Amino acid sequence: MTGDKRLLFPSSRAHLSNGAVIDELLARGKRIHGFWGTAPTGKPHIGYLVPLIKIAEMVAAGVDFIIYFADEYAYLINYKYPRELVNYRTQYYEFLVRASVEALGIPQMDGHFIRESDLFASEKQSGSDLNRLYTLLSIDEVRAVSNEMETATMTSSLLCPARQVLCEEYLGVDFQLGGQDQSGVFALAERILPRLGYRGRAHLTTEMIPGLTTAKMSSSHAAGTKIELLDPPYLVCSKIDEATCVPGVVEGNALLAIARHILLPLCGLRVALEGGSHPFTVTNTTGKDTAYVRYEDLERDFLANSVTPAELKASVAAGLNLVLDPIRKNYDSNKDWQRVAAFAYEE
């Protein structure tokens, strides 16, 4: 959505589809409502900060937002785990997302956290709607939604896209936010909801951060390929030090992606909320600081070898630790969260 202000904020880090929905609402002077959903599976990593920062931008600009914990989706997609474990992981995610929201400076959102199980239980027509959807969707349509659906072998997994489509209606939102891996289910929702007699929604997709040594940062990948939101400072530094970072190579460079999608947007958000100047700073080997407010300038200097991999790694590690520090402190002071963590992710 380059330069698109339909959601009340400019952005070059996301793409809006079915934007006519937003145009019509704004023309009528309506307030915009959106949501972001997350399935409580593996431990969240810093890639989760990308949508949360986007939420912070939109909330600051006046967009109403819901954060949706897809616990039933998590149970159906990770069918090997008992429902009780999913409950603990849902609580863990709630603690972690709340701490992250506070760290990012998002205003009070206590009334804006909703569980999928509670939502569907409160909607009397959910059973009927799901059955109607099942009669409209072919197996091929469901498998085309994502690589995960394409390789699914259990019926439970194939039920998940229908639930994700319907939650847009039950939450009463105007758009859904998600990563590029959600583009298939977003396209499905735009096609299928009107066939149920419900209005179509817009969809905002964000880019995804590469893994430190792999193409994608994922909760299911090895620990060294990702930075978890509760990783201690020394581990953040160690993982980044081992990250793939070829001089002058931008493609697949996780460190540049972290700067582009997390650190620089946070600098911009701080300027919007607090005023003043809050650049992303890279310190070279002589101790000289270079301040960046635009990603394009950082990429240009990296391509020109004015910023070396070692300098970029040190600056990204320092910036991330500043972001993660209040989240870690929240965990260290929260005995309930620690108790839940022991059950949710047994070592």
C-alpha cells in the first residue's frame, strides 16, 4: 500500500486489497475497524512485532483494532497436541501480546482481545454458517490457500480456512491484517463471504522477515534461525552475530529486514507519538554514528559498503534489545505468566 492513506496512515510496508471497502466507509464518514489474528502454537518471535507495530500505527491514527487469538485454529492445525496444552499456550500468547502492546506504547486495549472459542460460542449461527461454507468450498480451493493446506493430511487442518473467513463477519470488522502467507485465505474470504450474504472485507498484508539463516522466520524452525521475544540480551547478540549477512547483498538479509520492518518504523512511531528526533543509529568501527530515518538510505549505504555487516549486526542487536527489554522485564515480574509458560512450553 505505497503511500496509501485510506487506513489513515501512509505506508510502504503493506499492501491493501479490496480497498474499495475502505473507500466507501471513509466516504460515509465511518470509523474503520480492523483485526489481526494469531494462532497460539510455537513461541512467538520478533516477526510478530511487524503486525503489532502496524497496529500501533493504526491505533495512533484512530483506527479501532481487535487482537484475535485463534485457539480453535491452533488446536485443529496442531492436532498432535491436547486441547489443554492449547489453552496454556493461548494464555501465554495473551500475556506476551499484552506485554508487547504496552512496550510499543499502544493505548489501553483490554477490551479488544478476543478468543476464537469464545467468539464462535457466542454466535448462534456459527454452526449453520460453517456447514454452508463446507458445501460451497471444494478441497482444491482449500488446498490452494497456502502451502500448509496443500500438504495437510488431516481433516481438522482443512477446516481452518473456513473458520478464519467467518471470524471477519462475527468480529464486525472492515479489514483483516496479516502476513503475506495469509494472502490465499484473504483472497478466499473476499470471494466467499458475499456468497453467504455477508459483505466482503478489505485485507492488509505485511511483508515477512527472513530467518537469520533461512528463507523465513518461523516458530517451528530451529532456535538459531529466529529471535524469540523473550530471548535474553546475550542470546539476541549471539544469534545476530551468527546471522547470514553477505556484504552488499540485500535479498534475504534478515538484518536489513529487521531494520526496515521493526526498528525504523518504531523510530517513526516514536516521532509521531512523542515528537523530536528518534533515528536508527549505526556506529562504525571508528566510533562515528550515522543516523537513519529512511530505510532507503540504510540500504544504499549497505550496498555501497559504507555500512559493513559487522556494523549492521551490532546496531540491529542493540536496537532489538531496547525494544525487547520492557517485554522481558514484564515476564520477569509476572509470576502468573511464568507459571503458564512452564505448562505451555515444557523444556
